[in-house]
Amino acid sequence: MNAPLPHAGNFDLKEEIRSYWSKRAETFDLAFGHGIFSEAEFSAWQRPIRDTLGEEPLKVLELACGTGEVTRLIHDLGHDVTALDFSEAMLEVARAKHNGKERLRFILADAENTMEPDAAYDAIVCRHLVWTLTAPQATFREWLRLLRPGGRLLVYDGDWTKPSLTGRLFARLVALLDRIHGADPYYDGALSDRHAKIMRALPFGEGLTYDGLAALLAEAGFVDVRYRSHDAIARAQRQGADLRNRLRTRVYRRFILSARRPLP
């Protein structure tokens, strides 16, 4: 992992991250892998939440909620959800999508420094957030602080920098289809260069792996760190998808991780 960036650099980087995702908010729900398009995919994304959090209603903090796609998965299970995002543009979409729902609040805040009270939540859930962290070690200590003793953390993420060995072939096929049919404007479109520049500047710019993340969480004080396969979600995403998107589900190594704050 790269050395942590100096504070001044982080400030500029964080503002670029906010700007990038605010721009993506316009079409984010149309992008394959971000929008949840079918009941099969909905169920596949929701099952790890149900299995990790259990059946009893909990107070859950969703970090980097974006347009509220995962928010729906958590809320529909009966939990009391606080959904946080760094981008007001993302939150505008999420608020409109969930307008009028009880047990749900949206807040504009930084997932790396939430300003929420100590031990305020039974669980934390995030999707595709960890790779964007500018100060991961401090952030994981912050997340531990937010959880009550025994509280659960659930992370969906992956290594978005290096395709797997077989994934390299699938990536070449996707690139070929892009040349033939034109780039998918909703997947990244003209913003792909910005995405790559941000990734290169991040601590996880050389890749995020389950083993590396598990070690950092253990160092921060989390226990019972467990791996869960992402394969069921990928299979659901391939149902009804076109060839290019089916290939995309096979390019990168994705994983689901759960952990908890230890009991006293």
C-alpha cells in the first residue's frame, strides 16, 4: 500500500473525489454495477446484510450511500438507517428516491470523519467505499469508535486496479467491444481519466485485497473478520445483462468482508 498522503494533498484529493462523484450522480443509477436492476440482484446484494445483521431491527449507519441503492436493501429489512454521503448531489438523488420513508435520515458528512457520537450504531455498511479512503488506518479506528460493543461492520469492495489472471482476457474483450460499439457513457464515459487519476493518488491505488483489508481492520481493533464470496451477486448481475456487462463481472476480484467491535 502507498504511504499516506500529506494532509494538504489529502484536502485537494478529497475535493476532487467529491467533485467526481457529484458529477457521476447524474447517471449513477444507470451504470452497470452501481444500479440494482433486478429482483435477483436485489436479493443477492441483500442476503449478506440479512445474514450479518440478523433479524432484529438495528440502528445502522450506511457510509457513502450514493444514490441510495444499498440504502433500500438495509431499510427494507426493518432497520433504522442513517445514510451518509460526501456529495450533496448524490444525496439529492437518494432523498428523492426515498422521500417520505420513516426510520431513515440522510446526512452530508465525510465517511472518514463522520462527527457522529461514540458507540451510536449497531452496524455499519458500505459498498465500494474503502478503495477511495485517503487515510484508511485512521478511518477504521473512527468506524470502530462509532460501533457499540459487538457491533458489526459489513464491507462490499474489490481490487479495482489489477484484473485477475483470467480477468485480463475479459478486460481485453470489453475494450474490443468498446472500440466496436463505442464506450458505455454510463459506466465511466468521459470521466474515466479523472477516475484513474484519483485512483493513482489513493493509498489503495495499487490495489485493495481482502487479506490486506482484514489485517488493517484487525490492527484497528476489529475482531471476527470474515470473508464472503461476491460470486452470487456477480451471477445475478449477469442475468439479462448484455455481453459487455457479463464480461465486466469477471474482470476484477471482488469480495465481501464482515467484522465486529469486540465486547468488553
